[in-house]
Amino acid sequence: MADEEDELPETELSYDQKKEIAKWFLLNAPAGEINYVAKDLKAVLSDEEVYNEAAMEAFPVYNKSHMICLEMPNRAGDVIVSSYSEITENEYLDPRTAQVAIVDHVQQICTKVRPADDEELASSYIEEFRCALDAEIQRYVSESYPKGVSAVNCVKGKDVDGPGMDFEFVVIITARKLSPQNFCNGSWRSVWNIDFQDESQMLDIKGKLQVGAHYFEEGNVELDAKKEFQDSTIFQSADDCAIAIANIIRHHETEYLAALEVAYSKLPDNTFKDLRRKLPVTRTLFPWQNTLQFSLTREVEKELGLGK
């Protein structure tokens, strides 16, 4: 009787509470797994209206934050969905092909394309710098990231028609290795802001890198590593700027990948020991002499497809 009195009465969640909870799960889905989360959510909610509204709000945010790449119809090219290429909520510019992709966020497909308007494109002066950098970044990505894609967007000063004004580019590099049948998915995202400063004749370079990996075979292990960089170089011709910027990006990203490999190599001797007590509740000593069998180094490198 006392136990019954102590029990708290069950309360029904409100419409908004259900929607916010659903959005949280969708937005926190690992790379390439939002559709699996959405399917389960739909079954658990048993409320089509709540699910649809949550999906309509969550999918655009998720797609832009993960910078997903979508193929345009008729093999017109690929477009990276990001806040840097966004024209409207469902329209995204691909500066390489001068086309605008119309995107269905929930279905994660490009439904159609249209030619970009003149005001949506950069001036010929800016385009000279953008095209040169785009070519160098494409070369670097093809050499370093299997299935990697890139884009260079002008986010400031696209109307500049000659020397004397500042402008800014954003370089996006994204790569994904999805292997759900093997219970693992991985992603690489890097964003580099290139600020061309005419007065000082310098280029200010800031980069943000994010690596994610999810292993869920008989467990649930997720990696979410982030790193920021800052560098600079001198303002030169379009081709020379492109080479200098690409080399800086290559240097920092290669260095970061090497640091990750070192960290993974230390997992057996350091991290695993910190995670486990010396004598588990089973009263059986953990086999520290064989900890290499628990190493994630080879698996991470293989599944993410990063590095050479």
C-alpha cells in the first residue's frame, strides 16, 4: 500500500515535448544514420504529425551540419549542402557548375537544378581566385580522401571587381565511409575560412576539423574529435595563392591525422587501462599483456579511409 502511494503518477508528454525529444535524437544521429533513427522514432512515437514536424525541422540542420553531398539530376554534378552554399532553405549553390540545386531535406535528395542567377555568382575577378583554389583543393582531396568531395564558396565580397577590396572564401572538405552492414560508419569534415586582406596583403586562414566514427557491433563506441587551426600567407596571384593555401591545408590535416594515429596506438596501454579497474567484479585479472587485440588503429584507418 505504501509503495503504491509513493509511486509518482504517469504524465503524458505534451506535443511540443515529444517534438523536441524527437528532434534531439535526429540531430544527434551519427553520420549516415539519421534515417535509421528516424525509422525507429516513427515507430516509437506512433504520431505522424509529431514525427513529420520534428523531421521537417531537424533534417535541414542535420544535413547542413554534416555537409552531406547530393548528386544532382542528369549527372549534372554534386552539391554539398552547407550553410555556406545556402541561398534559401531548400536551394544550394554549386559554384563549380554555376547551378543551384533544389533539395528535399527529409528524403536527402536533389529534386532538380536551375542555372544560378548573375547576382548569386561571384564577379570574374573573384571567380579567377576561386577557380584556381578549387582546382588545387580538388587535386589534394582526390589524392588524400577516398570518396572525398570539396567545394570553394565565396562568402564575402563576391561583387569585388578588382584589387583594393577584401573578400573571403570558405573551403569545405567532406568524406564519409558508411558500412552499416559491418556495424561501423565514419566521417571527416573540414572547413577553412580564407580571408583575403588587401590592405595588409595577407591571407588569414582559419580551419575547423571534425572526425566522427561509430562502431556498434555488440556495443556502442563513438568518436567525435575536433581541432582548430590558424595560419597565414601572403596575398599573391590567383594561382600562387591557390597553391599556398592548398599546401597549408594539406600540412595541417596531414599533421592532425598523424596525431590521431599516435593517439590510437596508445589506446591499449593507456586509455583502456584508465577505463577498467585492475580487478573487475569477476575477480579475474584483465589480460593487459594482450591488449593489442583491443586496438582500434587499423579498423579506424580502414573504415574512415583517411590518409594514404
